[in-house]
Amino acid sequence: MKKYICECIGTAVLVLFGCGTAVVSGGDLVATAIAFGLSIIAMAYVIGNISDCHINPAVSLAMLINKKMSVKDFCFYVIAQVLGAIAGTAILYAIIVSCGLDVEAVGLGANGFGDASSVNISMWGAILVEVILTFVFIYTILGVTSDEKKSSVAGIVIGLTLTFVHIMGIPLTGTSVNPARSLAPAVILGGEALKQVWVFIVAPFAGSALAGYTYKYLNKEETK
């Protein structure tokens, strides 16, 4: 049970501080990217020894593919992550309202394409971007967490990787690479964000599966 609670807390922190920075900074690219990265680093060194700090269903899927977790744990991890993301978004919503701001105007860090994208990226473009960004992020995680010699720096490497994929992805889609992080703001905002959210669930899972099976094939000696 402790590991599920940790996943819930960790995801809430990631969403609150990552999406929260995007909102309060007016969408500042660097600040938002760093906030997401630092959230991962902070949580990795707090809950990593309990739950391995997935705080992302796409990460859990890759671990399942590489037989690093059971189907049962995968299901409960995803539930905990979604609940954590909703909690983090709800707290952000309350903060925005307490400031007297229009939630729909400032947003909740929701992802999007077309008119919801800074560069008006198409749906297929958004899918491609999210698959690639998620692949790079997950592939890095699998590599750094599979070597015990790198365990002391794993959190830093993962956090920096999340930062650099956000730097590229924020202007394009807002950067998801995390289905739970995308689902929660979309559910609370509704409207166009909710209509488009399927892209930011399907594409990260596809990128994760691609990374998981690629790593399993190329590093089969390590994953036996």
C-alpha cells in the first residue's frame, strides 16, 4: 500500500509544480521545463526507495514490458497516479481561483494541438511529437535504472531528461509524455482539452511501448 500512496503523492507534486509553474509564469518555457524536471528529482530521492518513483503510467508500462513489475502493481500504480494527478490539479485550481483569475483563461497546463498549440501543430504532428518525446524519456529511464552503478544519479539524469524533452515539446503540444498528467487538467477543464486528451494518452503509451520493447531487444542480456 505504501508504494501506491507514494505514487499518488509523487504524481500530485509533479502536476502541481509542473503545471502550476506553467500557469503562474505565463507559460515561460524554461521555467516550466525546469519545474517538471526538479519535481522528478525531488520525488525520486524521497519515494524512489519505496515505489521506484514512476509517477507516470507510461513509465509503469515500460517497467511492465521489461518484467520489472507485476500486472497487479501496474494497475494499482496507474490508479494511484491518476488520483494523484487529479489531486494536484485540484489544488492548482483552488490556488488559481483564490487569486481571482479565470481558470479557463489561464488554463491548468492542459496539452493540445491545433488552436490549443502555440505553433498550431496538427493532430498527427502532436502524436508524432509525443511518441518521440516519450520514447526518449522512457528509454533513458530504462537505461539509467538498469545499472546499479548509476543508481545514485538516476534521479538527476531522469529529471534532466524530462527537462530537455519539455524544452522542445512545450511550444508544440505543451509536452505530455505522461497520460495521468494530461488527463487530470483535461477532465477539470472539459471542452476542447477533454476532446483532445486521447492523443496525450495514446501517444505516450505508444512511445513507452516502443521504448520498452526496443530496450528489451537491444539490451536483452540485461533484461533476462
